[in-house]
Amino acid sequence: MLLLTKSFKQLFYYGMIGIITNLSWYAVYLLITSFGAEPKLVMSLIYLCGATTTYLANRKWTFQHSGHWLNSTIRYVIAHMMGYTLNLLLLLVFVDYYHYPHQWVQGIAIFIVAGFLFITFKFFVFREDSNNDKRNR
């Protein structure tokens, strides 16, 4: 029961960070693309900015990770490379192939990638056994 409560708490904090940052970055995405910028290029730049700004919040607040920062940073970059690839594939398939509006596809992709990243962060990037990294060094 304690593990379930901890997971819900982590999901809540992750969601709060995600809502604030993703709404902000999505608004920037819509603004820049409204001037005619290429959606996949804008998503790429926004993705990098968003991933960079949320690392510390998720490490310290959501998952309360006390393991070695370098190890979690490397895993975080790997997780975001996978998340970015998923986001890009969604845009390529649904915008370029099926011709759905990029605004809608990107809006939905935010939720799909966020779900993928929460699971990846919890069990790979900030996993509990990696909290021992600092003590083992």
C-alpha cells in the first residue's frame, strides 16, 4: 500500500510539473508555428528546452532521487532520446502520412510521451536502487 501511495504522489508531482511546463512550451510551439516555422523543427527545439528545464524538478521533487547525479543524467538523456523519437514518429506518421493538423497531433503527443517518460523515469532513470549509487561511490 505504501508503494502505491508513493507512486500516486510521484505521479501527482510529475503531473504538476508537466502541466506547467508542457502548457508553457506548447503555447510557444503554437506561436512559433503560427509564423510558418516547420513543426518538426520547432518540436525538436522545444523538446530540448523542456527536457532540460524539468530534470532538476523531477529528480529532486517528483522522485526524490539521491543517487549519483551523473548516472541519473545519463539515463535521463537516454530516456528523452526515446521520448523524442516517439514524438517525432507521431508527427511523421500522423501529420506527414495521414495529414492530420500538426497542432492536434502535437497536443496529443505530449500526453503519450509524458506517460512513456513517467514510467521510464520511475523504473529506469530515478529507480530506487540507483539511490544507492551515491553511497556506493
